[in-house]
Amino acid sequence: MKTYPAEPFRIKMVEMPNILTKEERIEAIKTAGYNTFQLKSEDCYIDLLTDSGTNAMSDRQWAGLMMGDEAYAGSRNWAHLEATVKEYYGYKYVVPTHQGRGAENILSQIMCKPGCYVPGNMYFTTTRFHQEANGATFRDVIIDEAHDSEIDLPFKGNVDLKKMQALIDEVGAENIPYLCLAITVNLAGGQPVSMANMRETYALCQKHGIKVFYDCTRCVENAYFIKIREEGYADKTIKEIVLEMFSYSDGATMSGKKDGLVNIGGFLAMNDEDMYIKARELVVVYEGMPSYGGMTGRDMEAFAIGIKEACRFEYIQHRVEQCAYLGDKLEAAGVPIVRPVGGHGVFLDARKFLPHLTQEQLPAQTLAAHLYIESGVRSMERGMVSAGRDKITGENHKPKLETVRLTIPRRVYTYAHMDITADAIINLYKNRDSIRGLKFVYEPPMLRFFNARFDYC
Ligand SMILES: *Cc1c(COP(=O)(O)O)cnc(C)c1O
């Protein structure tokens, strides 16, 4: 039988959410218009809405906050963060930003020109937005299997080199400033990229003078998958694997809110000096001085410490295996989930879960609302509601996958919390026939999933 590593930490401070009765939860979700985004955080016993910025910091990170040097220039915490990024990620230059999208903005402004193409292994919302805002067209070059929820592959985030070559042949390498490689792929459910694929992708791009920038927000999770799944890496440390990964790139954008183990922060890193000089100019306009980039001194100190802690094997092993634990438990009970489980959470397949609902009856939205009622677990709809409407026809986008995302914050929950979550989902699954679908009663024109309100059909 598979075993799972126990929590590699001791708890010395706790947060006490409201533990509501079922009747109170029914009222709370009704007041929230059956939209989990509209729930109060303190009314969510187990909050799996996102793993972004929801990390629990260590005692050392909290101690680091007390050592914040809030000078406008030359803060010692910046020196610490800069040195840490250079040591752990291997880049020559680092520019701090307030979070990941700040780095994406600067990268896209420097690299993209109107009419250019930026390929990527699937897209991430803000990353793609900044590319397009600077005149680029995004092209998906991920392997086909990544779009299928049932194919079990060890490295489902890989670039399809044939697709990349086809794009080069079609538009010309001179019109492709860079390839954006996400490690792991968030939108594919945290699927990793293999070291071999990084190496080959970089070789192909170098041959054509195309740069490679990583979206390295979840790089430590990716490194763990390489260690346990790819031949030749079992005996390497996470730090060694992370360094090798970055050696196949020209730079990276990072959101510290994920694998930086902090609540806010980010950076843009690169090896090219000219690019660094441009980025250092832009950061002043959009983020702050190049010695803080929108972060406080204390934030930078916690971030530097977080980068080091994230590379400890026992941390990342627990992090990824805890996600697997929840997925394995659900799968053993026959609950339909997206396979394989990735690095940061579990996705329920809502159409298979609620087969008696049509897609118009919003199975993922319905399931997320009922999971809250059942257990106080907050999850996120990733289906037709999130997909929005076609800008031209006004029709609903109908994504093939209707999922409910259970994203696990780092170091926050124990296996007992995962048990409660799994039991609630399994119980709902047994009683799925009694669940009625939802419909919109208020639909905002843009990004409708945040503020939409629903009621039973
Ligand atoms: C969160 C995230 C981002 C954006 O980072 P922010 O810090 O939220 O701005 C970019 N890419 C990926 C893969 C992410 O998960």
C-alpha cells in the first residue's frame, strides 16, 4: 500500500475559523448567491479556493519580518533576496516585483512587438493578457494529451516540439521573441515538464535564436516530479534539479505567492545584461525602485527564507504527496477526478459527478456550492461560468471540462483536513441524484465568476 509522508512541521500558532452548522452553511451560501467567491473566508472551515498567497510561513520567516530594512534604497533584505535567487535559480540578474504579474508586465513590454507570436505550454490568464496587451499572439504548443482529463502521463506539461517547429515554419523565428514555459502548468492542473523536454525545447529555440522564459511560479513542485519520475534524478537534491532546470532558459517570471512560500512578492530574472538594464528602468515606473519593486523590506526577507525552505526535500515531498493523498482517496471511492493529480490540488470532473445536469445547469458551480453546504470546504468553479461568453456571438463558451478545483494551500492543512474533505465529497457523490442545478440570477459583463449570483433552476 502506498504511504504518505507525515507533516514535516510542528504547529506553534493556529487560526480558528468559524465552524458553522449545516443550517448556517445553507444560509451563508444562499447569501453568497451560491458563489463560493462571495463567501466570507472565516465561514470556510477548510479553504481550498486557491493556493496563491495562502501559504503558512515558518517561524524563521516570521522572525525575518522583524528584520525588515525599510530603506528606500539599498535594503539589506533586497541583498538577501537577490543573492538567494542567484544561488538557488542560477540567474545573473534579478528585478523585484510586487507579484508574478508585475514581472509578466515588464517581460512582455520588453520582449513583445505588435504582430509577434509567443508560444507557451498552455496559457495562464495574466501571462497571456500581458503578452496580448503588447501586441503578441499566443500559440499553445503543449502536447495534445494535456487537454485530455483521462490520459495518465508522468509529464503532461511537456512542449510538443513538432508543434513548436511548425510554428517556426509558419511565422518565422524572427517573429517569435520567446517561448514561455510554465513549470508546472497551472491550467492543466499542475502537470510537470520533464528535464529532457526542457533541454530539447531550449536546444530547438537556441538553434533558431528564440529565447526561453520560464513561468517558474511552481518550479519546486515541478522539480519534485522530476526527482520521483524521471530517470537519473532520484539521487539528486531538489536544489540541484531546480538549478539544472533553470540552466535551460534565458530568464523567468516568479510569483512568490506559490513556491516562494510567502503571501505576496515576485521577481523577473534573466541572464542578459541589456535586458536587465531595460527591466530596471521599467520596474521604477510600474513597481518601485529596483531594490524593492513593490515589496516591503520585511516581505523580501520572508521571501528569501521561503525560497530556501521550499527546496527542502521533506517540505516539497509532503506538499505534493498531500495532494496525491486526497486524489487517491477520492479515486478509490469512484469519484471522477482529473488524472493524474498534479502538484497543487485535485480537480473534480463535475459533468461525470452530476451526470443528470446539463452543462446549462452549471454542474461545476452546483457542485462547489453543495460541497460547501456539506462540509464547509470552499472550492472554486472552473467550468462554463469561469469560461465566460464569446466576445462576438455572446454565446456561452462551453469548455469540454467542467471542473471543481480543490487547491491546497502550502503547510496549512493536515491529513485529517484532507480526510474530512474527501469524506464530504464521497458522501455528496453517493447522494448526487438529489442535487439540483443552478442558473444565473445576476451575470456581470466581465470576469463574471467573481461577482455572479445564482439560484436553483
Ligand atoms: C499565480 C500565477 C501567476 C501570477 O502570479 P501573481 O503573483 O498572482 O500575479 C502566473 N503564473 C502562474 C502559473 C501562476 O500560478
